[in-house]
Amino acid sequence: MTIVMNVNRTGETATARVTTNWGNRVEFNGRLVPWTGTGKSVYKGREIH
């Protein structure tokens, strides 16, 4: 599975594309909101400049 996420320069909106190993794909577009915290860990992905 591959997940690609792009965030605009202001950090307000993002697009994420999830592709399975079998070629299926789903895309998400939307506004980013502040993390409210649920006690779960948050992991930062690799940044591409």
C-alpha cells in the first residue's frame, strides 16, 4: 500500500491518495483541522521538498 499526501503552502488543505498493491485507489481532499488529542501517538511522514 502506498499513501501520498500533499499539503498546500498554508497548511490549510490537503489531498491524500491511497493506492493498494492491487492497483485500487481512493483519494481524499479537504481542510486540515488542529489535532485535538486522543492519547494516541502521531507519526510524521517523510517530507519531500
